[in-house]
Amino acid sequence: MPDSNASLYRQLPSIDKLLQLSDVQALVEKSGLHWVTENLRSMQEQARECIQQQGSLPSWHDNWGAKLVQNHDAMQESALKSVFNLTGTVLHTNLGRAVMAQSAMTAVSRVMSSPVTLEYSLDGATRGHRDRPLADLLCQLTGAEDACIVNNNAAAVLLLLATLAQGRQVIVSRGELVEIGGAFRVPDVMSQAGCQLVEVGTTNRTHLRDYEHAINENTALLMKVHTSNYSIEGFTAEVDGAQLAQLGQQYQLPTAIDLGSGSMVDMGKYGLPVEPMPHTYLAQGIDLVSISGDKLLGGPQAGIILGKKKWIEAIQKHPLKRALRADKMTLAALEATLQLYLTPEKLVSELPTLRWLTRDAEEIKTRAERILVPLQAFYGDNFIVEIEQCQSQIGSGSLPVDRLPSYAITFSPLEKHGYSLAQLAEHWRQSPQPVIGRLKEGKLWLDLRCLDDEHSLLQVLLS
Ligand SMILES: *Cc1c(COP(=O)(O)O)cnc(C)c1O
């Protein structure tokens, strides 16, 4: 060991000395002596490594207390950071899909902080069922006879298939063998549920007779899957819900539709592209419809199966239901969200998803104009900062081809060798509340559709 290093090692303070520092003592009060000494020891270890490898004391040597406080704060910080979603995708799966209504938040915090009648009926000593109150609400909203709630729509489809068709055949159109990001692929879910997929028709055209010809004594279910993240255009044909329901009745086979996003209100009424609604299919005679809770519905991550009592009862009894059932926080958030649908007039103001989807392009433009000037003043030396028209997406496999006219603040680099867009995006990602935009056509776009608090955004962007 060189002599110079020996003198550095001697400068390392002892744990006892460090424990006398006032900010270290404050941390002992907060997080206990054990946490503090463990972390001081590991800092000593780091300091020794630094001396050994670089021949110098660590940069924080002159303030061990501050470094420890910094480590402590980092430990307290959540890995689930709040961000500004300015990507232009309203239901962004990687950013947690739907942002919830205030009433859903209140409901969740209430059921977290006190015992609740999750499976307890107050009208006697009988045990209640956790899905019952929500099922009643869902029946009222969709005309279903009964409902079942699980953790997400993928679980709903798995449970539905396992209950109705394990060891037997399920007939699906070749045009509807959907993959929904990640690992949800209709053929794979079928095999996980122990069903045999029978593909009928072609990619672009499937007729009723295709389903009919495939029916045999092993057939358990006729199924449709909503092509929620792509569309087949041109020379196409598909069998609609009413036709499939009728075929099912004729052969005494159940019918099901995996609807995915499944809106509970007519999106057309809000000037939005029309999305199929569960009650339409149920009214056509389809036995079971499954939807997600956190897509257009605007609630928590959940899967909802709606339909005939006879099938829902069988689904509720399947052993997989126990593994897939929703917890009290999900149920509370979903209940509060669905209650908003009882008063459709209030939906747009109460439900963030619908508020953002229906936000008028002119309103977005006005907001862009308000924040443009300070942004130009701050970034103008390095970037051209402008307002440009853009197209928001609904996202999460809802209404795949439709776009909503919107406005963005765009940033393009002034000179080739100055700050790059990648550096700018990186800088914003490192902010206390990261700003997530979209890189496109050599510019960084901040679509303001989902921005509610421009004051906080400016605070982040102007620092
Ligand atoms: C989104 C979607 C799913 C998966 O739903 P999750 O709630 O994300 O599990 C399944 N099927 C369709 C048609 C979908 O659109």
C-alpha cells in the first residue's frame, strides 16, 4: 500500500464520530440507529474502495452527513414516479393507463384504512360475495344478468375459457387472432386454458357458414375477439354479434366476445370514434362479454365478465377464480368509477380519461399559446420552440386507427452541434416529475391533451 494512501485511510472518520454529526443524529431519530450505522459502514466501505482504486477520497468526504441524508431520501423515493404524460397517447399502458377519478381515490383510501364488508353480509350472519355489489351495478349499467370481476381482462378471458371450454374446442375467426402487446395472444391464452383453438375463415373474410361447418360434438364455445389494436380494411366480412348469438342458440352452444376496451357510454355522443359497448352484444344475445377496467372505462386495472347468470355462476365456482379475484382496493375503485356512469352528465368532468379524450383542440391550442412564450425565452438559444398541430391517440388498443386533433409544443435543435433532442428528452426524464414527450420527425413533441396543471409543468421545464 503506497504511503500517500495510508494518510488518506487515516482521514476516514469513525462511526462514533459520524454519529455525533447533527444531521446524522436527526436521521437516527427518524430511521433508527440500526439503519444509520449500517449505511455509515457501507459508506466507509465505498470510501475505502475509492481510495484503493482512484487514490483519492470520495467527492462527498467533506460532508458525510449530507451524503447519508441523500441516500436516505433516495431510499424513501417511490420507483413509481409521477410523470407528465405528454406523449399524445391518453391511455398509455407503460404509464399506467387510466388516471382515476377523485371519488375512486377516496374510495380506495377508505377501504385501505378500515375493515370493510368485503365478504360479509350485514343482513344476517351469512357470508357475502365480494363481487355481488359490483355485479348489481354492472347489471344495471349493461343489462347483463350477472358479472364476475378479476384482475385484468387477460385473466377474464383465461377464466372464461377454462370454465366453458377446458379440454374442448373453441371456434374463432382467423381475422380475430389478436395479440395485445406483451404475452397476450389469443392462441396462447387458449392453450393455457386447456382449450383447442379452431380457426375458421380467412384473415380478411369470415362468414357464418365458416363457424357452422366447424361445429362438431367437441365444440364448447363460439368466440369473437374485438380487433382492438388493428383494423382490417378493404374486401372484408365478419360475423356480427347477433348472427353469432343466433348460431349459438341453434346449436345450443354458448357464445362469448372478448371486447377489450369496452366503453360503457356511447363515445359518439362526445364526438369520439364509436367503440362497441358490452350492452349492445348482450342485447344481441351473446352469452358472455369481457372488458378491461382501465381502458376506456377509466377505472382501475380489472377484468369484467358480463353475461348470463348460468355461465357467470359456473365461472365464479371455477378454482382459478380464487387465484384471479380482485382485491378490495380494486373493487372499491371500480365501484366508485361505475357509480359515475349512473350520472352520465357528470362523466366528462369527473373522469380524467373522458375529460382528456373529449378536450377540444382549440382549448389545447389556447393552453399551448399560454406556455409558449416562457418556453421560447428559456430554450430559444438552443431550440426552435413552436406550436404545431398534431394527432393524439386513444391508446391501449382502443380505437386503433382513429386520431384526435390536438396541439403540441415542438422543439427542434437550432444547430447541429448544440444540444440534441436526445439530451433534452433525457434532461426532462431526470426531473423530479419527469416530462415524457415523443420524438418524431426530428422534433420533440409535447402534446398538451393530457395536461391539467400547466403551472407545475412550467416549473419543471423552466429549471
Ligand atoms: C386490452 C385487451 C386485452 C387485455 O386486457 P388487460 O386488461 O390488459 O389484461 C384482451 N383482449 C382485448 C381484445 C384487449 O383489447
